[in-house]
Amino acid sequence: MTDWGGGYITDITYLTGWYRQQSPSLLALTCLLNGVEASIPAGDEPVQVLELGCGQGFASLLLAASNPSWRITAIDFNPAHIAAARAWAAEARLENVTFLEADFATLAEDPLARDIPQADFVTLHGIWSGIAPAAQDGIVRLLRDKVRPGGVVHVSYNVLPAWGPRMGLQRIIHDSGRLLAGRSDRQVEEGIKLAQGLVAAQAFNLRNPASTGQILDQLASLPVPYLAHEFMNENWRPCFMRDVAAAFAGAKLEWVGAGHLIENFPELTLTAPQLAIQQRFDDPLMRELIKDMCIDRALRHDVFVRGARRITPAIRDATLMDVSLGMAVPADELPFEVAVPVGKIELSRTFYLPVARAMADAPMHVRDLLNAEGVEGRKDNPAEMVGIMVGLGFAELATRPGVGTGAAAMRLNQVTLRRMMRTENINRPVAAASLCMGTAIPLTLLELFVSDQVRRGNADASYIADLLGIGAVEGTTIESVLRTRIPVLRAAGVI
Ligand SMILES: C[S@@+](CC[C@H](N)C(=O)[O-])C[C@H]1O[C@@H](n2cnc3c(N)ncnc32)[C@H](O)[C@@H]1O
């Protein structure tokens, strides 16, 4: 390992992925649901977005292509990541995204930082708990200088106590892997094999079923670059939420809510006895600690704001009524028994099915959805409807309904397809840019391929199968993609 990484691995590039918690519209929605003013960016607003620790830049590329009037600045210290991201942006001819190579430990004091504009939205996905304290401190100094008043910040990290029982596992994988192999990907593979051997040999401290055997089985199915970046960093350190909030307070950032939208609804997150204990406290951070003690979730997403302006529930609801939603799944396949942190719950079929059907063909305003034909139930609670539909991934906010596909979004989607079809599994989750939604739409590489064919006027399943040299992909037929997914992707502005 070279020494410029400050303990973070630099010999294996990270994989490309889209994490919807990074979407500015979702971050603004989190603020609104928690009674804090934020505008969901729409139309041609000149929004500034900053991504810290961008890897190969896929999230920033998607946001740039979906929002031509935004300016995105994305930073990472690994030159292989920045070179890949710049090449991808050039191929898609995206001019509203800038990729900078810089180390957070020193960037705030570097003359390079002068050119970084103050941001309306900042995201840090998958970096905070993997880096050295010097880099964390540097991030806080950068946030202090680069978040505009009212700006919103997202951060995700491995959280305690969920990671507590797994800390021994991480340490044995990390330390043994480093002695057994050279490159980080080989190291993590060797470390996992060694840990599996110890589980089989009944090592006492690897016997907790919640933390080890089960986790090792799950790990074996994950991509090796992900595992290397998760397990092989010298400074890997899961954190308590209050400690992250204390660090961010150094940049005048105040915690607003959970990035997993559903977690902002206490009744969907905790049981009645857990809630009774939680509600003895007014302190929001204490409430979050009690939540973190109760639920099975190892990666936390949080949303902070610099200068929270509180709004009343009436103002929040009036704002949400004007928001537009579009479906992310086929309306007639909406499940009515759904998993939330507290367990399985039933959704009202007579409320949610008519709502979903009303927006099946095109995004619609929340006020119209609540008053759509056949909707039975509360029509005065937009927060719950939007929270459930968006929080469970059934719908996305649509920030420019009716605008069509968007040239930059289509260019990026084609480049994504061209690049990934060469090397990646066709069932791999990817994402497509959409001008109409103003964010990325999750889909598989196969669905992206079929969408592209449909856009070119080829909607024949056997023709598409011939192009791919296959009929079915692990049970998914091209016919079923054409029948169920293409209408959703068309309504979402991907076609
Ligand atoms: C786990 S990856 C996450 C990448 C991306 N956010 C994603 O989720 O796909 C963490 C990233 O942080 C970058 N990184 C780590 N330490 C850094 C530092 N001190 N300065 C700048 N970037 C750093 C790494 O190169 C890596 O790309």
C-alpha cells in the first residue's frame, strides 16, 4: 500500500453505485417531513451540489445529467477514481460536473478550495467511518466553509451499537488479510476465508449468530471491491450517532432527521414499549440512540442542515401538497404487506392502490393523488402518503413533471450502458438519469438495455433476446421487462 492514503486503501478502485439517499430532492423532503424548511429543487434553479468521497463519480454523473441547470463538484483523493469519472463525464458530454482530486485532510487550507462554490446540498456516502480522524476533521472544516446558510448535508456511516458485535470480525479479516496477501482485494478474500475457518473451529468470540456466521455467508455474495473498501481500511471505526452530530456541530450543522425516510415515522420504527421509553426524552439525539439500540440496521444515513428554520405542520402539508410523485414500480404490483423497521405492516389497499394507479402513466401532484377517484382514507395527511410511497421506494419525487426525457440524461444512460455491458453482470443494479424526475431511477442493467432498445423503436422481445444472445436472465424474461417495467420507466422519463 502506498502512503498517500492515510490508511485508506488506494490499490483497488471502488465500484460504481447509486444510493438514493444522496438525492437532493429526498434530502429536502427529509427536512420537510421533520418540520424544517427546505425547497425541493425544481425547474431551472441553479443548485450547487458537492459530493465528498465520490469514488468513480456515478452518483454525481447521474445528478448532473438529470439536472442540466445544477453545478456539481465531486471530490476524491484517488486519481484512478477521478480519471475514470472525468472520462465518463467527457464521454457523456456533461459540462456541469467537475471532478477534483484532493485529500480531505488538507483540502480546506489548499488554494484549490477557493474554487469550490458554497453548496446547497452536500453528500458523503460511505466515507465517514472508513477514514482517519485527520480526514474527518478536514471534512468538518470544509463543511464549515462550503455549506451555504440553509444548506443540507447527507452523511452515511457504520453505526454503533449495530456494528459492536461485528467489530471482532472486521479486525480478524483486516489483520489476517494483510498478512496473508498483497493487494487489498486478495487480502479481504483471504481474511474472510480465515474468519470462516475460525467460525467452523467454533472460536468463542465468533459464535454470536447475529454477527458472524450469517454475516460471513452474506459477505461471500458481495463484490470484492466493496468488501476491500469496507474491511481493509486501517482507520475503520463505526460510530455512535451522537458523536457524528457532535463533529458536524463544528460546521454549525444541526441534525434534522434520518436519511432512511421511513425512520422519521416513530410508529413504523419502534414497538409500543420501545416508543414509550424513547418518548421520555425530548433530546432528539437521545431518541436516536434509543432507536439505534432497538433496530437492526448497520448503515445509518443522517440529514443535517446549516441553520434550521422551523415550519408548522400546516405549512409543511401545504408545501407537500404541491409536490409531484411518479411511480417507481408497477402500480398493480404494489405490495400491501410491507417490511418497515418495526416489522411487517399492512397498507390500506383502498387508499394506496388508487393513489398508485392515478400516477401510473405520469407523475402527479400530491393534492390530486389524495383526491384521485376511489381513494378512501385520510386526504389531509400528505406527509404520511409521501413518506410511505417514497420511503418504501414505490415512488420518487418528480421535480419537472411533463418535460420529456432530456438530452443529457439520455446521453449518460447510453454511456452507462456502453461501459457496463462490456464487463458487468446483466442483472446488476444500476441507475438511469431522468430530467423529469430530477434524480436517478434505480433499475437493472438488463432493464436499461431493454429501455434503450424500446427508445430506438425495437420493442420485440425475441429481437432483443437475439441481440443479447439470451432468452431469460435468471428467471426474468425480456417479455416481463417489456410488460411491467417499461411502462414505469417511460412514465419516469427514462424512455
Ligand atoms: C467507500 S468509497 C465510497 C464512494 C462513493 N461515495 C460511493 O458510495 O460509491 C469511499 C471513497 O472515499 C475516498 N476517500 C477516502 N479517504 C479520502 C480522503 N482523505 N480524501 C478524499 N477522498 C477520500 C476513497 O478514495 C473512496 O473513493
